[in-house]
Amino acid sequence: MLSSSSALPVHLYRCLSCGREGLAQSPGREQGRPDRVYCPRCGQVYPLLASGAVDFIGHLSHLPLSLAQAIAHSPGFAWGYDRLWRPWALSLLTGESFGPDREGKLLMEWIGTADPVLDLGTAGGYWSRLLLRADPQRTVIGLDNAAGVLGEAAQQAQPHWHHYHLVRAQAEQMPLVSGAFGAVISGASLNELPLDPSLREIARILKPGGVFVSMHSQKMQGWGQTLQQWLGATGLRFFSESELQEHLHQVGLRLERYLSFGWVAFVRAVRS
């Protein structure tokens, strides 16, 4: 479970109502444990979910979701995805041995000592755990719009990860301070997100020289292209290296590394 003794990193949070950067937390009924985050300027309140995640979108009456995103909100998805699919997904999609040790090593090499780190579209927290097992003192914030997967991420967290936090929010409207993050990572999420708005937000919150690392499904040819066209009806979007490079360039991110493994691409981009 998430550490109950850790103060929330409210200095990294941004009010979605008035845009103030840097929020405050209120003490809850249990001494020392906050039960909400609020904006000192406009008074907007953001409650904490049972998982410990700060909910920045609970006040929305309707959350627009594609079919692919809606699946992540379905009962049982969080448990099954993180335990039955994710540990073996890369080996299946790449056709070679690509377990968590290899994946974690590549991730650590590409982000270095960057801190703090945003895990965008964190789902059950798979990439966050790869980082925190190697460096438990690193500040990592996992962001997702599905409360269920955040509950799974909290369940699998270690209590000594005192700088691991979760927020429920949308990738295209992040409640995070501008220019504050050393790295943004996104493992198997970029295909589901609205690409340009999400990349603009990634560029906004990164420090100059900060890195964006993504692992996602790249555009395929042949039978793979046919399958991806069918999957497009669910809201998934696929892009080639050149297409992604152009989208990154438009928001001030420079594509630095692109590794291709069958269906899967690993990308490292740097904020100008």
C-alpha cells in the first residue's frame, strides 16, 4: 500500500480551476493523514480516494472516454492487466525475450537520475515499480484517469516508497506545475491518449533538458496494418517514427532515440 506517513507533494500540484501552481493539504480525521488537497487562491477542493490518490476529475459529471479507455475502467481490468498481461506483453509483441529486468534496465538508462518523475497513464503502476525497486528514494507520481487501476497501483506499492504518489487526472489537462519534472514516462499508454494535447502537457511540465520516454505500439505494415485499422475503431492510434517525430517537434520535444522491436517502439525525447 501507499505509505501513510508521507506528505503529499502539493508543491508539484496545480489547480485546474484557477491555474495556481502549488496547492495545500488539509488534515483528515486521522492525525497526520490528509483527506483532501485544496487551492489557497480559489478554494477548489480535490478529495483523496480510498487508494490515497488525489482526485482531480471526480467533480466532472461526464468523463469523455474512447472504447479503449473505457475498458480500463471496467471491473477486474486492473487486476488482470497488471498480473496476467503486462509482465509478458513485450515478449509476446516483440517475439523475443523481453522481461521486466530488460525493460527496467532500458528505462533506468534512458531517464538517468531525473527527479521528480511522472508516470503518465500509469495503470497498475508497472513502470513506477520498476523505477522504485531500483531507487526507492526517487519521487514518482503515477497519473491515470481510472480510479480502479490507481487502486491496484496503491495495492502493489511498498510502504517504504515514501515519495510515491498517485493522482487521478486527464493527460490533456494535468494538474501539475510547469517546468518541474525531470522526466515523464509512459509505458503502453501513448496509443490511447489524445496525442497532441497530451504531448503539449508533457512539454509544459518538463524542465528544460527533461526527458520523455515512451513504450508504445508503432504503425505496422501488411496484416499488422489491417489489424491496427480495425483497432482504430476503439480509439487507439498508431504512428510511425517520422509521424511521431513531427508531433514531438511541434511541442518543443526533440526525438533523440527510437528503438523498434516488432510491434513495439521505445522512444526517448528531450525538451528543448
